[in-house]
Amino acid sequence: MLFESWGKEKQNKMETTATMITAIATSVSAIVAMVVVVVTRLQNRKQDEKDCSDRVERMLEKTRTNTQILSFFNKIDYGETWYDDSFHNSEFEKAADTALMTYEFILEQKEKGMINEEEFKDFKYEIDKIMKNKDTHSYFKFLYHYTKREGLQFKYGRLLKYGVDNQFINSSLVD
């Protein structure tokens, strides 16, 4: 009996030890998994920041080197009239639409948090100049009412909102 009780005690201790080892192994596995998740998220965040930085760099390069965008912006920057009877179906209309769509995309990226305020400063001068321009107002008024009449979506909604929000465009322009 003494040996039986001693054997059961030893077996209980062994079972308790095995349970503790299993619990420790499970805890260590959980900690390792959490560390892997944290490290992966940090690496993903760094990659996202690099991707965002690359995207901003590409947009900056495009706005500084694309001949259509430069042609459009130079007319605005030098106060030249660009929206007149010769505008529609012209090469310059294509240039204007390329530029406006590029800046629309930049505002979309800002809206989605893909461009922060500091990065946006690189584009703000051009967007502000475009949205203060009277020919831009005239073109937007024409295009807004045309798309509304045709049941289409106005393709420069973010630019228009930016112009209205920053008081470059009177909201009555599109009423």
C-alpha cells in the first residue's frame, strides 16, 4: 500500500508537471505569435509609408514634367485666357483635362489619407491657382451643368469641393 500511494503521488506529480509544461509551451507560443504579428505590422507600416512616399514622388514628377500639365498650368500661372470658343475639341482641352484629372486624383489621395498635410503642401500652390482661375470657374460651370443635364457624374467633384471650401469658387456657380 505504501508503494501504491507513493506511485500515485509520483504519477500525480508527473501529470502536474506535464500540465505545467503544456501551459508554459502554450503561453510561449502565444507570446511568439504576438511578437510576429507586431513585427509584421511594423514592417507593413514601413512599406506602406514607402509606397505612399513613392506615389507622392511620382505625382510630383508628373506635375513637374508632363507637357500637357505644364502647358495648362503655365497658362493659369501667367494669367492667360484659356477657356474660350476655341477650347472645346482642341488639343488644349485634352491638356486641361489631363491636368485637372491629375489634381483631382491628388485630392482623392489626400481624402483617403494617402497624402498627408505636409506632402499636400507640394501640390497646394498649383491647386489653389487653378481653383482661383476664372477660366476654371467658367469651364466647371459649363461642365457641371452639361453633366447634370446629361445625367452624368461631374468628374472634378473633389476640385470643385476644394474650391468652394476654400472660398475660391462661389457655390452659386453650380446651382
